[in-house]
Amino acid sequence: MYDLIIIGGGPAGASAGVYAARKRLKTVLVAKEWGGQSTVSDNVQNWIGTTAISGNQLAENLRKHVESYAGDSLSIVSPDTAVALKQDKDKVTVTLASGKQYEASAVLITAGATRRKLEIPGAEEYDQKGLTYCASCDGPLFADKDVAVIGGGNAAFETASQLLAYCKTVTLVNRGDAFRADEITVRAVLAHPNMRVIKNAVPTAIVGEKFVTGLKYKLAGKDAEENLPVEGIFVEIGLLPNTSWLAGSSLVLNKIGQIEVDPRTQRANTLGVESRIWSAGDCTNGKYHQNNIAAGDAVKALEDIYLFIKSS
């Protein structure tokens, strides 16, 4: 019987693992892999305290930091992943893909998310060669360049707003005539003189040479392809939280599968019993998703978990 099970090896899981070990909670951390979504980035420039680092090196640093605390308090199970979770009145049971089962007083889920991929010709070929899924990681690399953002929700407009700080022009390509983003955000972004919008446009291909040189698309009702000359393409067509394994559990998930949490404590909502589950990072319904936010939210959760365990 453990005090805590941490599920995930990204910035949130790693941060929680370090804090749990320092507080001497009997903890097992389960990680399928280390680093989270940023492992695909060649140059992360917004991980606080490090001017620039590759995603792979960031993952390695997280792994090493957590492993430096492995011992009496902290056990690490990797590579493995959770496939089922059951909460009872006085414990939570987690089953892993390997068949192992662990019981604990509390669980912190930091399983992350997967970005919905653009599935058109050239998207795979030019991934990380001008096409990216992380503006906060890669945006500054496109300073003074013409770029496109694919999407029409809040994430797309927030990305466009960030890129407008240093890109020459930003063109948002939206499949429909209306945007899904908040009206205030839309008005603020579209008011920028370097902002462009193409509505009712369906991306058809990414084109380039060694790197991206353009985005091909078709306007609704037209057969001819148009070409938008850009050097960078930022895809914001949604996140898929890694929570399908929680189907049938007592956890409350929103319509896209994100874990609903109390933003003050990161404690998750559960049905029928007092929650012994917390969550942090991209698998939650938090408004913003970035590495530093995930790490901070995980520390917040860990502090609340510690008080819960010590007062039980």
C-alpha cells in the first residue's frame, strides 16, 4: 500500500515525483515515456531557467532528476502505463499494461495529451521542418517570417496572438465561416495590422523543399487549389487527452475527455465517493496547457495531496 501513485513522466509527473520524494511520501511513479509532447521539438526556448534545450534533452533531464530521488520513498516503474483505475472508499487501485496492480491512498494523474495531427500530403514529411504543433516551443524560430495558423478555436487564436509579437504576418486558416474562439479574443487578434484570415478554407497539402514554403488549400465551393506562401505552419486543431483508459471509472470527464479538476487544488471530481484523485497538465480541463503550467499545477496538487494524506 502506497501513499501516492503518480501516472505520467512529463513535466507534471516529474515535478510531482521530485516533490513527493522530498516530502517522503511512499510513492510509485509510472511512466510510459519521459518528457511529454515537447520531445518532438528541436529547440524549446520557454522552459524557465534554461535559455534553449531540445525536447529530447528536456526529457532526459526530467528522467535524471526524478531518478536521483529513487529509493526508499520513491519507486519508478518505466516503461509501463496505466490501463484501469478504481476508487474505493479508502484507497485507489491502478492496473498497469504489464498486469501489475498498485494500491494507494491517493493518485495523481499527469497522463498528458496528444495533439490532433494534420493528415494531408506533406504534413508528415515537413513535421518539425516548418510545420509544428507547439507555438510556445517553436514560435520564436519564425521571427520576421510569414506564417500560418490552422484552426479556429481559442488555442488557434492564442497561438496567433503569440506569433504576432515577432512574425512578419500571421494568416489564420479556418475551415468554416465562424470561429469557435471567444469573441473578445477574436476581436483583439483580428485588430492587429499583421493579422490575416482565410475562411471556409480546407488545407489540402503542405509544400516545400528542404523546409516548408507554403500551404495549399481549397475554398468552399471551388475546385482550384490556392497556395499560401509561408515558412511556418502552426497546427491548432485540438488536443486528445490521454484518458480513454479512465472509461468506467468514477472520474468526471468533460465532453472531450479531459479530467475536471478544482483549479485551486487540482483535485478531480468523482462520482459517489470522496475524491482521492488529483490531476495536472494537459489531461485536465485547465484553460492553458504548457510545460511550466503543468509543472506548477502538479506541485500545487502535490501540496494538497500531502495535506490530505497527513490529515487522514
